[in-house]
Amino acid sequence: MKNISVVVPLYNEEESLPELYAWIKRVMEANHFSYEVIFINDGSTDGSWRVIEELKKNDPECIRAIKFGRNYGKSPALFCGFERAEGEVVITMDADLQDSPDEIPELYRMIKEEDYDLVSGWKKIRHDSKLTKNLPSKLYNATARKITGLKLHDMNCGLKAYKNEVVKSIEVYGEMHRYIPYLAKNAGYTRITEKPVIHQARKYGSSKFGLNRFVNGYLDLLSLWFLSTFGGKPMHFFGLLGSIIFLLGFISVVVVGGMKLYAICSGFRAPLVTDTPYFYLSLTAMILGTQLFLTGFLGELISRNSVERNNYKISKEI
């Protein structure tokens, strides 16, 4: 088994690839690591694949590559790279030269000697636009820390190190690459830390990610939190919420009806219960409560019939 697998997802990065690989190779040879570099070409429309083929010809033992037929996104690229990684330690980094390969030896040491499951890079000093990247990133990471319970300052940093077993135990899909530390935590790998890393200004081209990543990231974070908390027990969420709303609606109907009866018994002229908006709000609450309860019940039936309902991670058995 090799010491290190470096997984590099990329999209239209033909200019940076030769310099990146030469840098990685220089670091690996200086530290006497056995290694492989896995490039995942995520449907690039420039000459990235041609450049990878040339690099492969010159160094066939150390380079592996995957070419997607179209642009699927960073998460599918990482998933395919993780599947093929053979190194004891797996390092991920972006192809735009903003992540420094000089960080690899220390990341490797932290995994091997300090026995961390995952080490996430922290771009403590950034060279991005403060308005479009820096400030939104701080807000996003503060929210992620609160929800996930992981004290990481830069959860979405592309430079990370993992034990091989970690990347084989998680499934990165959709746009969940932003929350790989949270996926690892949910898989039972809790020795997670961070390391301040050098962040370099982009040398070639422009960023491939727009501001919509913050909206998508927020929605993905809520999805992950819900699935990790209630994915195996949907009735605990929908059933409880539905019961509370139904009960509030039922109490409101009783109160509206009681006020009508009180007015009649007291000899006052009482308006029709259907003339008050509270009657309709109460009925709506009861209907919504019933629907939520049934949603939880159906979710529970689906969960009970899932083929993975008893798929538990067993770390040791003697």
C-alpha cells in the first residue's frame, strides 16, 4: 500500500496542472513518500485531459486519472476518487494552486502519528474578495459549527487529509463535499481536527463557484442535519410536530365552541362560529397536524422496509 493518495478534482484547469503535479512530486520525493495522484477531470471543456495524458506518459506509475463525460460537480468527483484511492492517507486538494502541496507532510504526520481520522485545512489568512467570499464564508462556517458541533473554522477547505478507512466509509453525493467532516462524524469518526494552511491567490483563470454555493450549502447543511438526526426515525419529527399542531388546533376549536355555548347560555346573541376566522385557523391546524403525523407514519414504514435499516458500522469484533 502506498503512503499517500492525492485526490485532485478539476474543471478547466489546464494551465495549473503541470505546475501542480511538479510541486506535488517534488514534495513527495523530498519526504520519500510512496504516492499516487488521482486526477478527476469533471467534464472540462479546455485541454485539461490532454495535459493529464501528457503527465501520465511521463510518470505512468504515479498518476491515475478519471474523465467524466460531462460536468457532474465536485462531490461526484471526490466520490470516484475516494473509491480508487489506495494510500494509507488520502489527501484532497483543489487544482487551482490555491492549496499548497507543502502542507502534505504535516497533514500526513498528524494522521499517522497523532491518530486523527480527519484533518481539515483552515485558510486562516485568505486572499479572496472580502465581499463575495471572505465574509460569507465566515457566516457560513459559524452556522455550520453551530449545527454540526464540529469546531472547524473552514469546513469547506479543499485541502484535507483522511485515513483511508474514512473515505471508504462515507458517501459524498450531490454537493455534500462541503460537509465531509460532518459525514465522517456521522459515520463514527470523531477524531477530527484542523490545521492552519497557506492560502495562495489564484494564479490562472477564475473561480468556478458562484454566490449560489452559499444558498445551496445552507440547504445541504439542513438536509444533512435532518437526515443524521431523524433519518432513521421520521416519526419522532413529523409525528411530534403533527401532534402538537393538531392538539393546538383541537384546543382552539373547543375554545371557539365553548365561547359559543357560553354566549347562548348567558342569553347573549352569539354569532355563528363560522363567522370567526379562528374557527378556520383551528381547522387548518388540525388538518396540517394530521398530514404531518401521516407523513411521519409513512416515513416510518419506508424506513422499516429499507434494506439499510440495520446497516451498522462495526469497528471491532473478537
